[in-house]
Amino acid sequence: MSLAWVVVVGVIGIVLYAEMSGRVAAMSGRPVFDVIRERLGARVALADLVASLLINLMTVTAEIAGLALVIQLVTGVNYLLWVPMAAFAVWVVIWKVRFSVMEKVFGITGLLLVVTAVGVWKLQPDWSALLTLASEPARIGVSAHLLLLRHRVARRGHDSVRGLLLLVRGRGGALDPGGSHAQPSQRLPWVPIGRRPVARDHDGGGADLEAAGHRSRAPVADGAARGRDRGHDRPRAAVHRNVRGDLQRRARDIALDGVHPRAVPRVAVGEVRPAAEAARFHGVVLASVIVAVGVALTTIDPVEVTEYSIVFSAAALPLTYAPILIVANDPDYVGAKTNSIVANAIAFTYLILLVAVAVATIPLAIWTRAGA
Amino acid sequence: VRLAQLLGKRVLDRTGRDLGTVHDVRLVRDGPEIGSFGAAFRVHSLVVGGGAIGTRLGLERKQVRGPWPLKALLGRRHAERISVHWRDLSSIEERVVRLRSVVREGTTRVGPSHERPAGATLEAGLQLLDRQIVDSQGRMAGKVDDLELAFAGEPGAPPSVVAILAGPGALAHRLGGRLGLWLDSIQRRLADDAAPARVSFGVVKGIDNHVEFSIARDDLDVMRLERWVRDRLISRIPGS
């Protein structure tokens, strides 16, 4: 839990960003990327586009491998065999399902993650110990939080709370889909994997953000809990797997962002129009899925892929954030709804923070060897 | 001449004094009639000066009030901008634009006509370039990658905006360098003719934070790549 404070900082930042880009999109009908190009020029915009395409490709890879890993946990069949099928399923969803349907279905099933929060509460953990851990600042900066997550959770795991696994396996056995042939170590609590309602920025709701915050915080406690439950023999492995699960979920969250450019207004491709109307979009999606399968089949660790994609997105974030901040002040785009002085003060502080993180993140990732 | 060819050139006065670079081109809507658009935009003046970031970000305009640290840092150069009237241009060369007059330190307006332009004005680089094009049915139809300016009438008269250039062919020249050459050669291979997709400014219906066309995108040259991908790939997959 020692890095839980980062989640608070992150949620405030994401609320600010989502509100501003939502306002810009709602008032002007222009998605974030248009604004980047109009304000930063064609060259920077192209660099930004290529960077986000690569980042999204990485998260889609992690998503597909993650999906396959989950099926492995359920069936016991090696995940590499599931990778092409998982990829096909993802592609079919994008190919045929309407965006509004995707958003609702995955949004609602995502709510099932509340189970995790209830689980932690039901465990009656040692709250004061949790709080101590939560309030301790990270030794290394904000950007490194995910990189260090595995390591720190594993190290601290023993001291914090009783096992969530105990709860779910001991009292909630019916929830465990592990099957009788699964090894005990493979049997994980059945946490439904939902997808956050895709945060198209013009309707990024508070509940959604709250859920996202919960989701990224809960598994930390959860992992710690499981580490304790397993005793001292293999805490790291258990925690590792658990955080991996979380990262997979997160990867899936991000991946849908990946294939649907954020904050695209309703006229956008791939939403209500048949595929032939958005040929280039579907061409890029198809190529991305194929490349992702290829990369996943190299047996690359999906957690590592996710970690690197997060490092790179941190490095690229100011390029998106700065134009949005400026345009949220421009009456040509938002009319009378420009930023208030207070919003500007907080948003500018975050701009500085983001630039610092962006500058620090890649050297830190190299220095810490991505938290290994 | 294309808009992007003017932007970024250095401006020298008659004595060769360097006034800075062309940041933007101010247009005024009093040119000859063009299609259903009506009076065309014609070039009124060049916006010249040093330090381009604030202009590029649009922070220099009065109506943008914040965030104040950025505004204070980048937005205060507006007073130092020089507006050079088109008629004062003596030559447009590969890297520089030469003026007829001698420009003294502190001058902000150069050229014969100091009166306010009659029609609506627009800063082409900031308010037109890179904007989204939307067709008559609300579908996206490319970006304004460049503008084509054409001379008409008496010699020395300012050029007017006759067409929007969109697509990789136009973008390649904007990007420049090796990447630009590479993009240009790809688009030449894909397209039958080498010229970038061009749409007459006469079909423009309105200019807002996007450029709206009065026609559907289907027959536009801009959709070349889209059609290519659709016909060769997407329409062959079941369920498309």
C-alpha cells in the first residue's frame, strides 16, 4: 500500500484532464488529437500520433496475452495456444459491435470489480498498518510507481493484512472457477474482469474515475493480503500473479482506448458506421491485432510490456496535456466556458508535475531496470 | 505558391536587416468570387517577428487569458510583431522574403495601406491550417494540410486562396526533411498522379473550428487512400 498515495495524485490529475478535454470536446466538437495538431503543428502531432500508436500497440499486446493468461488459469491449457483466439475475439468485437454497446456492456460488467473492495473490507484488515503503508511516500518518484509495485508489494506483503484468498476460497468457494484439476497455486479468486466504460473524454464520468481509482488501489491490498496468506514460502509469486492480473485488467482498459482514439466525437469512425465507411481505421485495427499476436507469441512477459507502455505514455503525456490546457482557455473553442483561475492554478501545477515525470521516467526506468 | 512555403521564411528589409520569420499570413475576405463560397480570401499581410512558440500555441491573442504563467512567459510578444502588407514585398526567394521599404526599430506596420481591411480577417496558419475538414454529411474528409494561393488580376496584386490541399502529398512538404521525402515517395507510388489532393475553396460552406464542405466526401480526391484500403482490404473481409 506504500504507493497508494500515487493513486490519489493520479485520480485528481485524471479528473482535471478528463474535465478539460471533455469540455473542449463538448463545446467545440473537436477531439483531443485535432487540438494537438492545431496547436503544436503537423510535425509534433505526427510524432505524438506515432508514439501513441506504438504505446497502444504495446497495451493491446499485453491485453491479448493477459486475456490468454486468464483463460490458462481457468482451463490449464498453455496461454500461447489461447493468444490467437483471444486476439480474434477482440477483433470481432471491434469489427462488429457498436461502440455504444461496447461502452455500456463493459462499463456495467466493470462494476463487478466492487467485489474486490468489498473483499478487502470483509477481511477486516489491520487498518492502521495499511494506513501507515499508504501514507509513506515512495522513495522514487511518481512515474516509477508501477515499476516498483511488484517489488514493494512483495516485500511488504507479509506484514499487512490477512489473505483475500482465504476469504474467497474459504468462504466463497463457489466463486472459484479454478476447477478440480487446477493446482492449488493456480487457483485464483474469481475476480470478474471488466472493462472501464471507455473514457471518451466528453462524457468521462466521476463514477468511472472513482472505479478506476478503486481498481488500481484494491489489488495492492489484495496482493499484500495474499502474500500474507501464503505464508513466507512463496509470497512473491502469489503477489506477482495478483499484480499481474491487475495489470492485465488495466491493459484491457487501456487497449480499448487504443483502438478508439480518445475523445472522438460521435461522428467518428467505427462507432455507428459500417466497416466499409471507416476502411483506414479498420485497416489499422486489423494490422495492430496481427502485430500484437506476433509479439505476444514471442513469449514476452505481458507485465513487462505493460510496464514499458506506461513508462512511454508518461513520457508522452505532456504533449497531450499542454494543448488541452491551453485550448481550455481559448474562447474560440470553449466559448464562455474557459478555465477558472482555480482550475488553471491546479492544472498548471499538474503540467509542471507531468513535465517532471516525463523527463524523469525513462532514465528512472533504465536505472531501476523497470523495477526488476 | 503555397501557404506553407511562406510560413517560416526569414524576412529582410531593403537594407538586409533581419526582421524575424513569417509566423502567419493574415487573410481578408475581399477577393474574387469563388464557387458557392462567395468572395475569396486574399492575402492581406504577413505576421513577422521572433520567437514563435506563443504564436503557435495561440497564446498571444487577447481573448486567451490563461493559464497566466504560460501567458506571461509566451504571450507577451504581441507588441513586437510586425505586420507587413503584401504590397511591400519585393521578392519571395527560397529562404527569404525581401521587402521594399527600410523598416526602423519599433515599427509595427509596414506597407502602403494602413487602414483596417474591409472584409472578415483570418490568420491562416492559426485558424485554417491543420483544421479538420467535415463533409456535407458530417463525415471527416481529411485535414487542411496546405492552402494554394493564386495570383490574378494586375501584377503585384495579392494572391487569393483558391484551393485546399489535403492528404499525404501536401503534408509531406510541410514535414520536410527525410521523413517528408519518404512520405512523398510513398504517396507518389500509391497515387496515379503525383500532385497532392486538391479541393477548390469554392466548396467551403463555413469556417469554424473545422472547415465544412458543401459536398459529400465520396468523390473527393482526398479520400484516395481510404478508397484504396476499402477496395483492396476491408470490403473483402466478411461482415464489412
